[in-house]
Amino acid sequence: MPKPAWSQEESRRHNLGDLLRQVHVAGPLSRSALAERMGLNRSTIMGLTAELTAAGLVREELPGETGRAGRPSLVVRAESDRVYVLAFDVRVDRLVAARVGLGGKILDRRETVRQRAGADLDDVVGVLAEFGREMYRRSDGLCVGAGAAYCGMIRPGDGMVRFGPNMGWVDQAFGAELGQRLGLGLPVPVGNEAHLGALAEHVRGVGAGVQNLVYLHGDVGVGGGIIVGGKLLDGDGGYGCEVGHMIVNPYEGRPCGCGSRGCLEAEVGEQALLEMAGRSAELVGRDGISAVVDAAANGDEAAAEALRRIGDWLGIGVANLVNLFNPGMVIFGGMLREVYRGSAAQVHSRVAANVLMISREKLQLRTAALGYDSTLAGAAELAFAELLASPLEVLARLESA
């Protein structure tokens, strides 16, 4: 049955959001480029741009030297310094908050170590709320939203952390608590960190333009986000893509924090690497992983052997995922960026040996272009989602609050 045609107002609202998203994601674009991307005529683009400019969301300016004859097309640019969101990223060993401008520009940032002290909801919320309020006070721009990434299984809709295996969080009302403590009258949607990392790399990272990809994220454990046909694969309850708990070593596997044994997370995570390298009592987290990778590169045989073994298990996990989903790209993010840097040969060897030939023909293995900020960027995109869907309506609601 054909879908009902949009009304003129619905079409206008959609086009306003689409134009704003174009410059938010791609950066400054000329009117002619926008017309081509959106399939609209230039007079319509001019009208949409005028509305967004009047609302303070974009501005128009003359381009730099084009080298072309004739009158140049004005460039439309997001008002990054005026319109922003607050983004929060809760990692196992680190808390990060940022003020992110429209267009993805980080305008301000706070970061601190997170003590690995179990179910620490009150401490986490207290630190992040103070960071957020401080950045809000220091800005004279307009805050249009907030969003958070958390290293655990998140219930869609209310930001409830159903399970955070590495810190013992069970049914913690993180999103609601953070929104209340921020005191800005803004809800705080929460997403799984690896899901958000996958979306960020797909929107503005190394996976931009790749419609089918797998993102593997290391943060003490291992998480995953899978993009299929340009959309996140989230599962029936929103808890899909827990690739870290895919069983790769069922008989002699290491115990995992989820209660199982031989999970990918248990075989390639922080604890496994540090113990194999004989460094379990030394540096941990990002610094510990980097130290092992650097030591291996400098001839430390124990570190090199640890990375070979870890890389073999990581390659098995990648091979399974590629055979299942046939992605065009597998992206290594978080601490796995460092692990992959030191074990790429083993990963490639497993892919060559265990992935169906046709599925690996065009496969690309890459590290996250956004670095350790993939998940933070994903939280910012979560916060911008409502504005990008209905720009003028969101501004009207904020101004009347």
C-alpha cells in the first residue's frame, strides 16, 4: 500500500532538518551543493537557508577563491560556536564531558580518572553533572540537548543501565539521575558506548559512506556496534551486538565478567593482555595497553607473544563477524585501536584463513578515525538528534521554557 503523501508543512519540516543535517555532518556546503545533495531547486534551498539563518542555526558567507567565472554560490555553515550540546562518556576507567558545537566541533572539554570501585552511580553522576554545569555557565551559546554514552547494556527510552558487567551496575537510572543533577531542564538520552561509536564512525569517521560495517570497541572489555544498510542493528530489546560475549574459546576459555567463559572480551580484553605480558600489577587501562604495544615494538618478547596470542583470538572474532554480516569494513576503536596496531598480522592471518573468500574480497580493516572520542562523538549525535529532526520546533520549545 503506498505511503500517504506529505503535506506541504511536513515536507518543509523534513527539508529544514535535512539541510541542517547536511551541514552538520559534511561541513560548510554551497547552495548549489545542497541543491544537488537534497534533490531540490536552488530557490527552495535559498528559502530553507533563510529560515535556518533567521533562527541562528546556520549562516551564509562568500566562499574562498573558487577559480570559476561568474557569481559564486554562497556557502552555508553551521553556527558551531552558538549552538551546542553537552556530551558525556562513561568509560570503565575514565569520565569525559564535552560541549560540542553544531557540526561536531568540540568547544570545551573535561576529563578525569574513574576509580574502579563498583556500582558508583552517585559519584559518576556528581562528577559529570558538575562538569556539565561548569561548561554551561562558561558559555553564552544555546544548549539544545544532552546525551551520554555508557559502557553497558542500556534500556532504550529511559537511559536505564540494565547491566554494566565491568563495574557491577544493574538497573541503575543513569539518564534520569544525570538529567536531574544537571538541572538544565533537558532530558539525557543514553546509548551503549559501542553502538554510539559505530554511529559516529559511520556519520563522520572512517566509515562515512560505508553502509555495512562492524565497529569493535575496547574499554577494558569489548563491545560492538553493527551498521546494516546504514542503520544500527539494535536487536529486539535494544541490547543487540554484544559481540564481546560471543564465545570463541568454549573449552579452555578464561572466565568472563558476564558469568560465562571463553567470551571474546575475556580472551582479548585488558586483563588478558596485561597478564599474558606479565604486567598485571603495572599500568592499566589505555596507558597499560599502549605500554605493552610499545614494548613489543621495541623487542620485548613477552609483550610480543602476548599480542600474537591476543591477535589470534581477535582475528577469530573478526572472522566470525565477517562471515555472519559481510561488512564492507571492520573498525577497531577504543583500546582495540592499540591492540590492533600491535597484532594486525595475526588478525589478517585469521581473516585470510577463516573468512569466506567472497566475503573478504572488498573487506577493509581500519582503526577509528575519531580516536578515543568515537563514543563521545556518538553521545553528541544522540543529543543533536531531536534538533536535526525538527529544528525550528525544538528552538521554539527551548525559548518558551
